[in-house]
Amino acid sequence: MVGYDPGSEGRVLSNTEVAAAGSLSGMVTRGLISPLDVIKIRFQLQIEGLSARNTKGKYRGIAQATRLILKEEGVSGFWKGHVPAQLLSVCYGAVQFVSFELLTEVFYKSLSLDARAPVVHFLCGGLAACSATLAVQPLDTLRTRFASQGEPKVYRNLRHAVLTMYRTEGPLTFYRGLTPTLLAVFPYAGFQFSFYNVLQRAWNWVLPLEKGKRDNIRNLLCGSGAGVISKTATYPLDLFKKRLQVGGFEQARAAFGEVRTYNGLLDCALRIRREEGLRGFFKGLSPSILKAAFSTGLTFFTYELFCSLLVNIKKAKEAPQRKNENVVHTRGS
């Protein structure tokens, strides 16, 4: 049901229902993958190396980082920034999936292109993600700030963070890292939707499904595969975004090791290459791939599940009405 399909029963859903399914999908996925997201962000922001041999940096691997966060910050440390992250996921899911459905329909009806073609899904997925990103970028910046701060906290709560950032850094601070975000999100989301489509077609070719039947395992595994491929291909841009989003927030990073302030995207990329080497572009890739596998798989799985539930609810409501119409028609004959 992902994307416009003239032959799909998902066509009966309105834009509001698609938005609801997208929001619920984002909410469930965010709650489950938050610990991996926090670890990934901590790795991305660390200047020092992440190997076990490097003793200068605070974090040296997923297992060590998990133990350290648990010891220093407790279980709640894995859900730092969860409130803005949940708001982000709910809004992002709604905007992205509604935009994707509308765009694939436009491509089909106005341009006479196959709405299920991988290239169409790539273009529509990228454009839908850019629309969603513009809508939720301030929440993403807040989420990154909360997830990156240690103890003692700089921001007490969401309201305090918004007011402090606005007063001390101005309104544009909420859009820090927007350029690399848009550069990364278009191919990332494009690959997600197109590879999800391709992997589903490959799965159906190997293990054909009877018409009308759903395969939840297929949706989960194809979504996970699409997430791993897309995240690996676009990862450096995600790292640049995170480094730029914490600019002006250096005091909260002092306990984690060295800090840097970058003058834009190009300066960020060049300094990482010079100071941290090519491997610096892929810091945090391991938890990021795990997160991408879980989050993308769960996102498509839960979105398709919620869409199917909404379709069934709609059919159940319409069934008595259709039955009455048939009875009236029969009597009239």
C-alpha cells in the first residue's frame, strides 16, 4: 500500500487516514529505536576515534557506550530528547507518507508514468522527505541537542531549550544543518522507497503471494534491507548535519572530549577529513545501520499494518450500508 496503485485497495483511504497511519508508524518506531539513535548521535559528535585502542575519546564501541550511558545517566539516558523526537516522528511520518501518496498519483495521472516504477518511487520519496524535513527541522535540532548533552544538563526541558536557543542564538539556530539534511534526505528517502519497492518485487517473484493476501514478514525484511542500503550510501551527510546542529552548544560537549565549531558544510567536511581521516565520515555507522534496519523495517511494516487496519475498519462500516442498498434494490425490482 506504499504509494499510489490504481489496483490497490489502499485507494479507499483519505489523505487524513494516510496521515494517521504515517503518524502512528513514526510514533511506534521512534519509541523502539531511541536507544540506538542516542548512541549513534554520541558517536557522530565525538572528535576522537571510536576504536578500543583509542583511550582519549569517551566512547569506544556500542557495548562500551551502552554500559557507560547506563552507568552515568541511567535508563532514561537512552531516551534523552524523546519528546521532541516523538513530535518529529509523528509530524514527519504524516507529511512524508501523504506527500508520497499524492506525488505518485500525480506522476501516474499527469505524466502517464508507472506509479510503481522504482525511479518514480525514488523521485517521489526524495521530494516527500524534503517536504517533511522542512516541516520538522526545528524538532530535529532540538532532539539532537537533548540527545547530545551529558550531565549536568544544559536544557531542563523542551520549553527551556526553545527559549534559551531563541534568546541566545536567534531563530535561525533551529535550522542549523539544514543544507546537508536536505542533500542527504533526498537520496536517502529516495533509496528507501525505491529499494523497498524493488525488494518487494524480488520477494514476490521468488515467493508469489495470493492476490489480496498480506505478508508482514516480507514488509519488515524488505524495509530493513532498504534502510541498510540507503543509510550506508548517504551516511556522511547525516554526520555533517549532526556536527553542525550542535554548533553554539560546545559547553554541553566538554565532558565528552574535544569540541569543534564549524563554519558551514564545506568547512565541516574538510576539517573532518583533515583531522579524523576518511573513517571520520563514518563514525557511528554501526549503530546507525542497526537503527536504519530496525527503523525503516518497522516504519514500512507498521505503516502497511495501520493502512490495512484502516481499510478493514472502513469496509466493516460500509458493509451494512451496502447490504441495505442491495435489499432496497432487490425489493424495488
